[in-house]
Amino acid sequence: MLATPADNPYEEPRSGRLAAWGNALLAGLVPPDNAAAAVLGADESHRVTGLPGDEPGEQHGLTWALGRLRVLGVKGLRLALPSTGHPLGLTGPAAFNARALAAGEAVLTVGVPLGLVPEIEVYGPEGDRSATVLWRCSEVDDRPPADAPSLHEAERELVDGLRETTALLTRLDVAGAGPEALRALEAYRRRGHAELLAPGYPPRAVRVLESARQVSALLSIASVGHGAAVSASEMAARQAALAPLWRTARRAQVAAYNALVDEREAR
């Protein structure tokens, strides 16, 4: 079963992990094996294919692949979180954008125009699932990524976004919608606070990412039908109200994961 980031809004996108820990590695802040282990997380395996110079179908482990990217001249990694009508963080071409959109995420390299899109295969019974990931690398257009905000812009947007989300959930009576909504809220509160980002990231990026995750989790609870709205027209109106808040949260995530690269390029 293929999975996308939307399958679990409480977990960071795998492309985020690759960007964060790959940036820490490229900055000389963590050893290669530590970076690869952090990207792997609880997954069974991660492989990379399509790197420049690869034979067709050739695959590599994360440690080797990250080293190869550095040799090729890659200086940093950027996260992209595209959605329909919003190619957030992408540069083209159309074929790459389409694969990234289908996955809901991608990583673009800085210094060499390459992009990596994960194919995530989830298996196992509910409650005991694992995943394998194949990162497909290909050339991308060498131009600025679409709609990528600065950390300052994202933080300012989140202040309004969190206030709007809270007001919207109150209006929809999500907290009073019954046991299913309450269980979802409790799952978010008890999800734990794993280490955010990677060594070298500024505290402001960590703060922005945590706020973005909070907004995403609350929006996810609201979007699956909890609350007072039950008719098709009411659900359509709810989704329309949530859409700009989802965009705000995704923009903030992208800004947080890209902060280490942005800081370095600004010097």
C-alpha cells in the first residue's frame, strides 16, 4: 500500500527528515551514519535510485547516496510539499512536479539541479506497520522554488493561522462532537515530542515547525467530518474554509525545514 504524508498528520514527512538531516550532514554537524539512521526512523529500509551516473535500476543505501550527492556538489536540501493547485517548493519540469504532487512531498538539492521523490510502501497489520522507501532522483529545473516563504514570513502567517484554526474549530464544535473527535484530540496531545529538525537548525525554525504541526493536526481532525457539519454542502463549506489554513501550515513546514539552507545562503 502506497502512503503519503496525509495518511498521518502527526508524523513529519519523510522528505522533511531527509532535508533536515541531510542539511546537518552537508554542514558537517553530524556523521553520515547518524544522518542516515535519523532519516530511516522507524522504516524498514530507504534506498535511492537514479543518481547521476547510475545504471538503470541501480539502488544505493542512504549513507552512500548522501555522500554521492556531496561529491556531485550538492550544498543543501530543500523540502517541497505540493498539493493540488499549489506547487509549493517545486521548480519543474512538469513530469517531476507530477510525481512530487502524487507523493505529496519531495526534496530538491541546492547547488546541483536534482530532485528526489519518495515511493513509500506500507505493509503489515494495523498497529504493527512498517514501510520501505525508494527515493527516485531526477534532474529538475534550475530556478527558484514556487511560493517558498522565509521563516519570518511563515511565523507571521502562523500567528493568524493558529488563531483562525482555533476559532474555526470552536465554531464547528469539534471538541463537542463526540468520542471519535475527543480520541483524535487526545492522540494529538499524547503523540510525544520527538526531536524536531536536526543539529544546526535555529530555535526559531523549531518553534515554527511545532506550531505548523499543531495547526496541521487540528485541521486534520476538523477535516474528516467531526463536529456539527454533517450534510454534503456543510462539509464542502468546511473544506473551503480549511483550505487556506492547510496552505499556511504547509508553507510554515517548508520554511522551517529549509531554514538551515536559507541561513547559510544569506551569509
